Amino acid sequence: MARVMVRVVVGMSLVAGCAAVAPAASAAGPGATIRLGVVPREGGPAARFATLTCDPVGGTHPDAAAACAELAEVNGDVGRVPPQRGRFCSAVWLPVDATASGTWQGRPIEFSEVDSNDGCARIAHGHVFDF
């Protein structure tokens, strides 16, 4: 009888332990959470900001699915995302700072670049700054 009781107690402990671990796994959060900004250096349009989450796709970015897909191709390296095809930017000099900071698959990412104008920032790295 004592052996049966020990087995029941051990079995219940294992089940309770698994139940305690399950919420922690689901609370791990998204595969990526990135804060994006495009801020003019002088004149030009107003500063704009967005959040991008991937896996699951979301945030305030209007085309989060496209931006996440492009980032997935380069393992979250914003600097390696190619420009949008078929779109061109003007030669007007109104520089903006394009920045991205956050995490990709648990790894911190930071990106900063000066683009010649807001239009160029929108297309220089795929859909990442096109918000």
C-alpha cells in the first residue's frame, strides 16, 4: 500500500510540474518585437513611428506581414533587407534618420541609417520602414 501511495504522489507531482511549466512556455512572447522610427534631421515631413511584431505578425506597422517576411529572409538583419523592387526615390536632400531597435528570435537588434529623404527611407529596406 505504501508503494502505491508513493507512486500516486510522485505521479501527481509530475503532472503539477508540467502544468506549472506550460504557462511559462506560452508567455515567451513573439519571435520579434521591433520599434521603428523615421525622424527628419531638418525640415521635411513629421517624424513617424511604428511597432512591428513577428511570429505572430502584428504591431502598428500597416504591412507587418511583408516586413516580417523580408526580415525572416535575412535573420532579422535590417541592413540586409533589399530595397523594394520597382520603386525609386527622388534626389531631394531632406535627410531622415531611420532606426530599428528590439529583438529578433530573442537576440537584440539595433539599426540606424541616414536616408536622403523620407521617400527613400520608405523603400530602402523593403517594407520595413514603409509605414
